[in-house]
Amino acid sequence: MPLHAKRTGDLKDPERSIPRGTLAAVGVSYVIYMVIPIVLKWGGVSEQQLLTEPLIMRDVARWGGIILVGLWGASLSSAVGSLLGAPQDAAGPGPRLRSHGWQFL
């Protein structure tokens, strides 16, 4: 989400798109995070393991190393998004060349 928030000038209707996109992202994330423990419980993982093992997904996955790669990739993606958005924030108001031409802020 942070990368999208920094690129609001690229949206056709940011006043509508940002709240809808934010709520959709939060809603989808919530559903996924609530379904994962239920699926793990159906798969035979005990409640104690769910409460005490922070990387239980790695232990039950067919290819556990992929879970760690995914965590690393998500962290890297967030960091790159912050780095890519920083120059736009630092530029401040003024003319910017967009894909559709010059835009003055």
C-alpha cells in the first residue's frame, strides 16, 4: 500500500480509488489471515502449535523454504516501494512529467 499512496497523482480519481483500494486490501488481508489458522487446524496442527510456533507454515508446507523466500520478498518489496516513492516526496510541489504530459501541482 505505501507505494500506491505515494503515486496518487497517477490515479484518475484518487478521492474514490484510495479509500476503496485501502478497504479492499485490508478486507482481503483480514479474510486470508482468519482463514489460514482454520485451514491449518483442519490439516491436523494442534492449537498449541498455532499459538507457540511463529513459522508453523514453514513446518507444514511441502516446500518450507518457499515460505521464508516469500517473507523476504515481501519485506524487500516494501523497502523498494519506499525507496521509489521517496524522490517523488522529496521533489515537493512543482511541475512533474507524467505519462500523459506535464502536470503542475
